[in-house]
Amino acid sequence: MGAGRHHARVAAWLSRPTYARIVRVSVVRGGGFGGLVRATAADTRRLSPGDRDRLVALVEQAGLLDAPAGSDSGPGEPEPDRFTYAVTVEDEGLRREARFSERSLTDAVRNLISWVGSVDGHEESIEGPGGAKRPGS
């Protein structure tokens, strides 16, 4: 998709009333000392009206819809025992995924990740190294 069409779709998304937006934000955190993979997600269909507004505002502040699909903000060098993050924003055919190293997270993206993992109604799963499900997840 050309840059002009992308910006037009993002502008149309941002102009929709908050209550009309169905937004899903997924965060996959991997790496770290234990190699666990934690996936969390928040979906406006499962949130209170106030939390729905907050999710949309955090997505806008993080600027993830402005980034090209599949953007990578992490350094090219491996960082043993540090976390990596894949943050995906989905809304009616508009899908953006950005990848970050622990060191490359901006404050706005860090705030979004933290909020998604703590809001009432979020989903969460944890897998061990190699994709093994952890007890209780």
C-alpha cells in the first residue's frame, strides 16, 4: 500500500468516534533469562467504555498506526537475557505490527504495553521455552 493510502486509512480510523472503533492490541514478550513467552491482549469489545477510550488514546500516543507494517525498532545485535516485544494493533482490516528490543521501547509504547497487561478484561497466556504451556496459563 502506498504511503498516501496508508495515511488516508489511518486518518479515517482516527476520525471515527471511539465507541465505533473495534480495536485489538496484542503484545508478545519473549526472551529474558527464562525464555518464557508472555502474550497479552486487550480488545475494545471486552472493555468498559472508559477503558475503551483509554486503549484508543494509548494506541494513538504510541504512534503505532503511523509506522509501516512490520516495522522493527530493535537493534540488529542480539541482547542475551533481555526481552523483545511484538506489538500488534488490529482494527477492521488495518493491522500494524512493530517489534522492539527492551532498550528501544519508547515511553508511549511502554505505557501501552503495561496498560494492556493490567486492564480488567485483558487476555493472557504464558508459554515456556519451545512453546510449552505453563501450568495455570
